[in-house]
Amino acid sequence: MSGYSRRRFLTLGTAALAVGALGNMRPLRAAEPAADSSGAMPKSGGVFQIAPLPYAYDALAPSIDEETMHLHHDKHYAAYAKKLNDALESAPELKSKSIEELLADTASLPKAVRKAIRNNGGGYYNHSLFWRWMTPNGTGKPEGKLASAIDETFGNFDAFKTAFSKEAADIFGSGWAWLILDGAGKLEITTTPNQDSPIMDVAETKGKPLLGLDVWEHAYYLKYKNVRADYIKAWWPLVNWKTASDLYDTARG
Ligand code: MN
């Protein structure tokens, strides 16, 4: 990345990132269209960049506290990005690929870096979207064509919420709950273990993520301790339905 070492970049505050230190890099913003294989995930010089939060660290409080957001974004997410980039250093032929391309075909990755890219690339991809799936200005309800598709598929929005919440609560160990658009063009609720993503070739149920909820303990344990269900309940009003809608429209083409 021109002018900035990765190390320096990762230690810059997000405020600095937000005011144009990024050069030609495209920061992820809630208003932007879906991340896709055209490279909407921030990458420069073959190095994946962490996306700044599109709101202040304390903006989601009290539902998600400031300390959790700092740890989650600045430590966990930054570590996934760093370890992904470290893995690519030992397989430089992969540096030209987008994150979507890397994750969609993990089977073809060299064995020496396959696990590192699956875990850390997945963590990088999932979290880059996760920040955009939340907003302090949540409307509480889906909009546009996505709202109609949710009603059509699940009966109504409350039924969808109940089903999604149950899937998220029932995940054993660490993982994610998802609303995806599957290969047949249908909405589906699914889950993945660890940092797997529905765009991965190894995913049990594949599709394009429209909405995702991180239920790793690092996402909620400081405030909610062992009561994951309370975290899930508190998360719904934060959902950025504009992001989900945009992803749906893009996935539908
Ligand atoms: Mn997380």
C-alpha cells in the first residue's frame, strides 16, 4: 500500500482512517452496495485492510458496550486480518485474489495455508460485514424487496426473527447465524461453526450472506456473560436493514 506500511496502517486509529488516509482504498460504509467479488472488501497492494467502524465505538451502547466494541474490532478483527495477511506472505501467488475468491475455493488452497485462510480469512470477511450490519439508527424492520421476501418465506417478520434467534441461540460453541440467499434464489436461515462463512465451499448450506450475527463469546461475554439469548434480543434493534436490503438487491442482480 503506497506510503503506508501495513503495520502503521493497522495501528492508526479509525478516526484517521475515516478522514481519507486510505488513498484509493474503498472503506466499507453502510450506504455502500454489497461486498462482492469485484473487491469491495478493502485491500491495497495485496494486503487486506481492516474496515473502520461506520459509527463510534460507544454508538451501540447500551446494547453493545464500548469496551466490547474496542476489543472486538481492534483486537479480534485486526488479528484475523493480520493472520490472513501473514498467511498470504507465504503464498504470494494468492495475493491477487479477492477475499471472496479465496473463501469460495478453499479446497484449491495450498495445504500449508488452507486452515489459516479458512479461519482468519473467514474471520476477516465475516467481521468486515458484521460492522455494517449494525447501526445506532436501526429502524427495527426490513425494507424494500427484502421485507416482502422475508414475509413470503417465513410468514412474517416476527416468525423470521423467532426462527433466526433460535438458530443463533442453539449454536454449540462459537459460530455465526445467517440469513442467506441460496443458489436457488430462496432465503434461508443457516449457521456456520467457528469463522466459516456461507460463501465457503466447505459450508453445509451455501449462499450469499444478507445478515449475520456473531455469537462468539467475545462478541457479548463482557456484558451478557453466559446469557447469549439476552445479547441476541438486544442485537435486533441495532440491525442495519439498509445494508441487508442492499445486499439482497445486489445478490438478486
Ligand atoms: Mn467476532
